[in-house]
Amino acid sequence: MIITTTYDLGDIVFVKTDEEQKERMITEISIKSPNFALYLLSYGVNNSWHNELEFDREPNLEKKFRNA
């Protein structure tokens, strides 16, 4: 079975709710069902699991500059 994901290992993404909009790298992908994947996002030594609705390839610049 071949499962295609929206994002790949090594992609740089931004968590939508992160006030600082720090870059995170996808370091692991866990397939939960053919239509659902969880992504381990890493920033330095910090890691967190997210589904693909929680992050994007582009930063939210409004949120980033509002909190600068």
C-alpha cells in the first residue's frame, strides 16, 4: 500500500498558533489510517505532534510582527 502525505520529512513548516512563528522541521510522520497522518515537528530540542490542519508552509506574518 502506498500512502501519499501532504508534507514530507525535512519540510520546514510553521504552527499556526505559535505566537513567534518559529520554523519547525518535520522529523517523523506517523500514519494512523489511510486518510490521517500525524507529524512530529521539531524546533531545536523541542518536539510536538500535530495534524496537518495545525501548521502551514508559510508563516503567519501578521501574528509574528504583532508579537515582535
